[in-house]
Amino acid sequence: MKKGDEVHFQVIFRGWAGELLEADCPGGTCEVSAPQGIFLRDFFSQWLQGRPKAREYFWDADHKRFKAEVMVILNGKYQSPDEEVELREGDTLTILPVASGG
Amino acid sequence: MGDEPIYGYAGHLLRIDLGREKFERIPLSPDFAANFIGGSGFGAKFLYQEVLPGTQWSDPENKVILSTGPLGGSRVSGAGTFSMVAKGPMTDHGGTSQANGFFGAYLKLAGFDGLIIQGKAKRPCGLIIREGKVEFFDARHLWGLDTWETEKRVRKEGNYGRSISVYSVGPAAEKGVRFSVLCGDQGHIASKNGMGAVLAAKNLKALGAVRGSHRIPVHDEALLKKLAEQLLEKARTYRGGSIHQWGTAGIVGNLHLAGVLPVKNYTTNLFPAYERVNGQTIRKTMQLKPKPCWRCGIRHLHFVKVLDGPYAGTTGEEPELECVTAFGPLIGQENLGAIVMLSDLVDRLGLDANETGWTVAWVMECYQRGILTKNDLDGLEMNWGNVEAARSLIQKIARREGIGDILAEGVMRAAGKIGGQARDCAIFTQKGATPRGHDHRGRWSEMLDTCLSTTSTLEATGGGGPRPELYGFPPVKDPFDPLETGAANALVNGYKVFEDSLGICNFNAVDPRLTLECVNAVTNWNLDLPGAIRTGLKTIHRLRMFNLRHGQDIRLEAPSSRYGSTPSDGPCQGRGISPHWEKIRERYYEGMGWDKQTGWPLAETLRKLGLDDLVSDLPGER
């Protein structure tokens, strides 16, 4: 793939989401390249293919979306993974485990 | 009835008449246990049956039903929990509140599954429950003491050592502060709907349960052992083991990044210093001593000692998330030692940390904006982050002194009294229930739940949302979709209230199916998830009917203007719930089987749940 055909962005997995992916993303942070024009949900669907443990925790394969256990933040704003959002050069995606406590 | 052992139960309830200093042992029947389970289920049953419309929360005729459940006192991790049910002063209606520690387990080992406390003592009194009996004692010398000191004195005077669990009310309850709590086992709190005020109105200062020799029959001990180990392992590793490793405050950072951390009375969602006040920093910078509840293997709580900074030397219970949010970001301060100090202060005075936080933060905003002046506040300069001013204000509230007398009524009533712009920036539910320590503008399901709940606190949700996938339904697609929010809350409602009937801490009951298997191993029932949800729904409908019969106005099932406002920054910027509120509420009513206009349960809904006995209490059915 030619350089111009790709976008580069950062993916941050917080908390236990990061711990699950420690081998792939030391410290929970990954620099990622993907084909230009890729949508958020398609990116994760593909990216998690080779990471079965993380896929089992995060991804609802039937509905092709994140499970309610995680929340997606794109450039500091909540993002529904179901909307057709195109990832762009320099984006930051944060994957947060849903959290609540007494 | 009552002679044959019932698996999972001590076999008796205890009715205590404070005015007459008498008690009665009420045998449980297997049918009663299976129908009402325990905890909130027992409480709703007796509240509905015995507290009649017209009764006020402070009347001797109001009753407090405090019960454990079939897992209480068992080998299951964290099974020392109890649930209290009463008509309470925050909502002026029925509600429930739970606390952990040891009391639930010791109560069963003393021979009882629950207490029905009624009447009013002639003078401050205390109760000791021991080996199938109750001892009344004169507690005038304890009146005025804080909750930790009261506990210490009761323990020492009876020479009980660690064999007793003591819960008490603090000075705030004695003064009738509406958001006063019942506190015990050094820092565990039944915090919601002013349960402390209800007990203090009955002149009950303290109650203790002595660990006794009563044997609780378990149907299949070997199976329970295996299942309890599996459930504990699930609880320990749940969501990456965060609670076990970092305590409930370990999620402060994620709440901030998700836009759910309450900051400066909802004036912003940005709190860059969040890492200074999270659980990870507590664990790394403070002296810790484990403080587990009954048989708890998660052991998420500690005693802490602050080691540096202006509050070095301060000790107390490790602040839970809700204390961290209340006395950190919500009031605009980032000193962890101050959070420990203020958390300890409210526990000792017997105040609900959530409502105290909303109150202090609201006063601070009013002061910053000139709505309240130093003169109005008895000379206090309530700037954001002024910890010492917050400390003084909290003490004034507990004593109902000066401005504290108005604030002791809680945010909703105090804001109503001051009015104008002050009311517009106050965070409350129109029914008076206290929101938990989150910014629910980023979690619509929990705002809906807080405003519509019959329990006075979260009822359908908890744990970050409704999570229908746990019960075999598809996961929520969009947490900001109005129709989906209303539908999902109704879809899952029932299970959490069922869980509050079991006598187990919800940080341990992380897997509903495995929890149910434990219940079945103990009781020899054959309960499945739909059955558990249905049982919880019965309790919810009893409480709903109780509240409506006692005059609750469904027009008040809504957030205050600020609580339902639109975030102006942060991850959820621009996502406002208020324009959708009517639609969400209607969808929820529909899902629950309630009349969309009046909010009353439909007769067919009650019949479907087997609550035919309540149908005649519906308007127009008499």
C-alpha cells in the first residue's frame, strides 16, 4: 500500500482494556495505520480479528459493534461506534471500559 | 410453621416495639421466604401492608424493616449485607438502602432474618440482638456521639470485642437532618432516603447484632462451596480486577475520560487533576490496612492514614468513589488528604456523602456567582476548593446551625427556599432522591433510573448502565438514544432489586447466573433469571403502589434544571437529555406496563406479576 493511501492514528486502551492488549500495545497505546476512508467500526472489526481474547471481551460479532462494556471516545468526544464515522490522519481513539462504583 | 428448618434462613423475623420495649419472634414460612426472598423484598411487603397512607416519615407509625436474605451469613463472599426499607424524608416516600460489613451475617447467626422496628422509644435507646432475643438499653449517654465513637462505646461497654456488629445514627440524624444515614462496622453506610433520620425520630441510637450460634441450614454445602469459589474468582477479576486492585475509586480516570465525573456542580466536565485523586494514588501514597467485610475475598476496602500534605496524620476508611467525587472534583479541589478528612467527617456525623457533596458544591457555585454572600453563609468564604470552609459548612449542617439549618433539608428543599437563580443551579431529582456521585448527563440510563426509581436510588441500573446482555438480551446500541434508554431500563428492571434481597454485596454478585446458582444451592429452589427478575419486579411494584397511594406526584419524575442540563464541554458536550425527557419517560412507563398518563401500574401488569391483591388499591378499582 502506498503511503498516501493510508491514515495514521493513535488508539489508547484504558484500564483493563489496555491490560488485555499489553502484548500488542505496550502501556495500552498503539500507533496504527489503516486504509484511507476506513470507518471506525470496520477498523475495529478487522483489527480485533487477530486478537481473539480482546475480541471476545470488546466485540459483539453478531451486531458488529462494541459491547456495552466499553465506550469509544474519538478526539475527546463520545462516539457511537455504529455511526458511519471515517477515521482521519492524526485522530486519537480512546477505548474506555464502562465504570461505576459505590 | 417456623419449626421446620428453611434452607438459607434463620427461620424468624423479629418485631421490635420501641415504645413498649417488647419484641415478638415471627416464624417464617417456606412460602413467605420463597415469595419475598429477603432484604428489599421483605421490606416492601411489610411497608405496604403496615404503613398506611397519611403516615409521615417521622411518625411512630412509620416502620423500618431491616433484612438480610438467603445468602446472608453464608460462605459466599461479601454476604454480610442488609437492606433497609422505610418511608424516608428525602422523597417523603418509601425507599430502600443497603449496607455491607457484618450486620446481616451476625443477625442471622443471632437467629433472625430481619427486623421490623416500630413505635418510638420514650428516651434514646439501643438494641442488642443476641441468641434469639433482644436487649433494650438506655442510650442517653451515647446521644450526641459520632457514629464511630458510638460503635466503640457499645463494643466496649458490653465487652463484645469483635463478636458484635454495631450500626448507629450520628449527631446529624439526632438533629433531623434529612440526609442522615445509618453507619456501622466503621464506615459502612445505609445512605439513601434519610434512614438515619427515621431511626433517630424513633429515638433509636444504636443497634448491635452479636455473632451467635444459630445454624443456617444449607441444602447443598459442597456445591455451594464450589460455586462460591467460582463467584469470588469472577468478582476478583471482574473488569480486569480493578475493584480488587484499586478500590472503587480506581475508575476516577475512566469516569473523567467518559464525561461522567461530576466537576464543580456540573459547570464543566473537565478536571485535569483527576489522577491526583484516583484510587491508584490512594493505594500508592497512603498507609493501608485491609478492612474486609464478612468472608469477603475482594477486600477492596482499607483503613487509611494520610502520610503527607496539610492533612497528614488523618485516618479513616479508604474513601469510596462516591466520597472521592463528592469531596474532590465536585467541589473543585484536588487534595487527596482533604478527601479522606471530609469523608471521615461525614461518616462520623452520619451524613450521606452524595447529598452533602451536592449541597456544598451548590453553595460554592452560588457564592462564586454572588447569589449567596459571605453574610448569608455565616462568614464562610465558599470559593471552589476551599476545604476548610467546606468542613465548617458540613459541621453547621449536622448541627442545623445558621445556614446549616436550611441546608440540612437537602439541596431540593434548600434551593426551593432560597429560590431564583439558586434553584436553577441546584442538582436534585424533583422527587427528592439523591443522585449518585456521577455526572449523569453522560449516562442517561442512570439519570432516568434515579428520577423514576421507586427505591429512592438506582433501581434498574448500576455498574455503568442497564447492561441487558447480562440477562440474555441484545446490548444497548446507543446510550444517548432516548427510546432505547427508556426501553432498556424497563427491560432489565427487577434483577437489581432481587439482588438487594439476597444479603450479598453487589461487588461480589457480578455474575447473575452464578449468583442464582448459589441461591439455588443454598435454598434448594430452582430459580432462573426470568424468575428472579419477576420477583424483583413484584417488589418494585409494591413500592410503586405504596408511593402512589401515599400521594407521590408523577409529574415530579424528572431531573432539576441543572441535573438535566446539557454538558458544555467534555466528551458528552452538546448531548442534552431534557428535550427528550417526556419521550424517554413514556417509553419507560410503557415498558414497565404503567399508564402513560398517570404512572400507575395497569391492572393487567399487577395480575401478570401475581399481585392480584394490589389491584383493588388502584384508583377506580375499589
